[in-house]
Amino acid sequence: MKAPAFSYVRSATMAEAFQAFAAAGGEASYIAGGQSLVPALALRLQAPECLIDIAHIEALRGIAREGDRLRIGALTRHVDAHDDPLIAECAPLLRLAAPHVAHPAIRNKGTLGGSVALADPASEFPAMMLAMGAEMEIAGPEGTRRVHADDFFQDLYQTAIEPGELLVAFHVPIAKPHHRCAFDELARRRGDYAIVGCGVMLAVPDGAVAEARIAFLSVGPTPVRARAAESALAGLPLDEAAIRQAQAALTQDLDPADDEHVPSAMRLHLARVLLGRLLGRIAEAP
């Protein structure tokens, strides 16, 4: 199949993009890397009357420290999440997740903004924004606002972004020396969508877990924070007993649906196994 006919507008500023969206009567889609949108167009899952190219808007670029946050522009590519030294230092969970995203050709073109705005529940970066406690900077004709990751993902492919708005940047709390993080996923083949994936970020300032943030992908219609598992670790040294307690708590956090490939019970079991591996990896790290 091929995409239906559409008009094309290249915007140099966000104001131009908003004007183009309004001129299309809302029957428009923004495009940057296009690694999700172009296949959807080809399959006619989406049929906008206008594509608005935002890949050249400078306000959507850049990676920089801003106080105790790292600002990551929405046009940051997947490959930059792995290669950029500031991300490696300040947001290491993104760097750990990046090699698991699809394949090199996609990582070289796809953007973090596109991935998070799409909010595919099987994608790595939306879940990692949840695990890191990021804030999403969203802009529209009426101005700019920030939405915490906990409130951003609302339902399957639904986020707090309103029609016509743009995801501008991510504001990620900078990891401190006492933070420990780990990421992994289980998939049939490297690059396939994960059966289950997990990112863990722990604050361990004095040998005990002061704060835990655990986020799963591929276990529901949105990325899921495992709050009961987080609570099970709070105040405890990260030993075998604490890890088992966190694994057991996942029954309160996760209720994956059955599908034709993976039964719910199997996905929940794999989530427990994966969480145990990640916590064990952090516990064993020097």
C-alpha cells in the first residue's frame, strides 16, 4: 500500500508549525524522524491532509544542563541517547535503554520526541521517562506547559499532548552519585518488540534504598510504574530478601492482558524474573 495524497509544509519555527496546523483545520500531523509515522501512512493507519515537517526547528534541539535538570530537546535522535556524553553522565538510564531500540537504521533517524509522543507501550523511551521522573515540555499556540511523566501517559497511544501541540523537550532530574540504575528486556530477537522490559532507578545513599522508581514496558496499554514494588524496597538494604519482596509485590502492580503469543501469567512471571535480575545486578555492582 501507499500513503494517500497529502500536502507538505516545512516549518522553521514552532509558530509556523502551529499556523500550518490551524490552516489544515487540524487535519495534519507533525513529522520529524518519521520512523513511526511513515509506516503508519503507508499502511493507511493515518491519513492526514498535511504533513508539517518540524525537523528543522532549532527550539526542539539541544542537550544541556539547567540547574538540577538535564534538558533534552525532542529532536534528539535515538542514537544520541546512547552516544551523547551528557546523557551518559546525567541520564544513564536512557543510555542503557538505547541499544535495545529497534535497529541502527531506525536509531539513526528516530527522535526521542517522536517515540515518547507516540507512547507505544512496547517502546523503551516512554517507560524510561517514567522511571527517571522526567517532565515533558509541551508547547501550543497558547503557550508552554510542563507535564510530569506520571501524568503524561493516559491510555493506549494517548498522552497529555492536545491536538496541534508539540512536545518540545524533556527535563530529566540529573542522576547523583548515589543513584543506581539498570535496564533490560526480554524479546524473541534483538530489535523485536519486547515481551517485557524494565528500567530501574534507585537512590541508595547509605546502603539502604531511599527511593525507587521502577517502570515496565509491554505490560499494559501504557508504560507502568511498579509502585508496590517500589514501596517494598523503601528503607531496606538491597539484599535477596528485599528483592524477593519486590518481585512478589508485582502482582499488585501489573495485570497484563492475554494475547495470542504470550499469556498474562507468563508475562507476569517474566516481569518478576526481569526485575530480580536488574535488582541483583545493581546489588552486585561496586
